Amino acid sequence: MFNEIHPTELMFATGAFLLVMVSFIMLYYASHKNKQQRALNSRLHRHTQIDNELHILDSSQVSAAQLVAHTISRVGTSLKLIDEETGSEIDLKLIRAGFRKASARPTFIGCRLGLFGIGLLLAFLAHSAFPIPGKLHFLILLYLVPAALGYYLPVLALDYLAKRRQTNILHSLPDALDMLVVCVESGMGLDQAIYKISQELHVGHPELSDEFKQMNLELQAGKARADALKRLSGRIGLLEVNNLATLIIQSDIFGTSMAQSLRTYSDSMRTQRFQRAEEIAMKLPVKLLFPLVLFILPPLFIIIMGPAVVQISRIFGK
């Protein structure tokens, strides 16, 4: 029976069978893909509805302070008043002050503009309530001083917050180094030790704990340890942290004992903290001199010499 089938017909039948099978497989995968796409779209639609409901709920419970902060951030985002170089400097100051959100720079710029406008408004209200006749330069000075104070007050506040955070990190660094030495000497790897002390320092030293947590996230993302340490030093902006990062990088490069290097640096940090405490103690007599002369000695003289002066005045008065 098979001898009666022509080879051309056999090839045609085989091709048709393969074509049908390929078409069936393509239709199957297409329907399966469409089913997955519909399921994904349904899930996204459901999450979008949930997000919208949560947004409506949050917007109904939002406070006035959050609304003002959001408005300030929108104003700062819409106005392009700084270039990239100045923006990078502002971002670095904000990071060193502990503000890492993407809305930190627009909020900061919005605060400067808002306080600038408030200064002008207060000057206008003061001039309207108490009209003082004067020359033009007096009026310019009247409007310029409050506006300038309002514009530069956020910069001063940001510098103060950054310096205070750096001081807190500097004070907590010796304790962190001691814990790091203990963890490394107990057999932990350096990355695991940094993760451990970032958890342990959360209550007592939250600023340094946040920086170590950020470094751990960068290490988990695949960044090299040397790059993560350099970024840690750049975010904090302290010479002591820069020296610590350089010490760890050089210990990795030259293969020296990490525990011994950290212990030596920890001892030096303890010595430096003791020397800073001695320096502050030596400055106290000089700082107490002016309050002593101005506010303590005059009342003391009055209490001691007052009765004698009264008795002498009574004797000579007779």
C-alpha cells in the first residue's frame, strides 16, 4: 500500500502535518501569553485601585504641615534656579545633614523662596503699619534685610544640622570601632561585622548606624568594598572616617591583619577623644571668665559690701 503513494504526495503530507503542528504550537503559546498578560493587567488594575483608595484615604487624613511641605517641594521642583554644580553641593550638604529623599533639594529650595517671600511680606506689613518717612536707601534696606535673612536662614540651618550630625558620628566612632574589632577578631568577615554593628548601634548611635546600613545596601547591590567605603567617607565628610576607609582599603590591598589594623586605629581614636575632652576642659576657665566678671562678681560685691555701705552712710549722715 505504501508503494502506491507517490514521494511528492508523501512530502506534501509531511509538510502539511508539520505546518499544522507549528501553527497549533504558536496558537497555544499565543493564547497562554495572552492569558498571562490579562492576569497581569488585572492584577495591576487591582493594585492601581488599591493605591488610589489609599491615596484618597491619605489625602483626607493629611495634615497641614504635610500639605505645606508638599507645596514647597512642588514650587522648588518647578523653578530651576540653580545649576548642576551648585545642586550637587546642596545635595551633598543635605546628605550630610541626613536628608536623602529625592524631594530634599526641591523642598530646600522651596523653603528658601518661601522665607524670602515671607521676609518681603513682613517688611511690607511693617512699613504699612508704621510708615516712617525716609530716603530711598532706607526703604531698600528695610525690605532687603528681612528678605536676605529669610533667604539665607535655611542655609545656616542646613550647615548647623550637618555639623551636628558629623559631631554625633565622630563621638560614636570609637564605640563602633571597638565593636568592629570584637566582631572581626571573633571570626566574622568585615562585611558581616559592619552589618552586625549597624544593627547594634541603632539605638545608641542612630546616625552612624544609618550610614553603615547604607553601606551594607551598596555592598549587597554588588558594589566593591573600596567604592562603598569611599562613598561612606564622602557622605559623612569627616577626616577620621576617611582615614578609616583608607586603612581598610590598604589592609585589603596589602593583605595585612584587618583585626590588628582596626585595633590600632581604635586605640588612636580613643586617645584622640580623650585629648578632645582635655582640650574642652582646658578651655572652660577662659569661657567662664566673662560670665564670672559680668554676672557673678557684681552681685557678690553688692551682697558683701552693701550692709557696710549702708552703715557708713548712716554714720556720716548723722
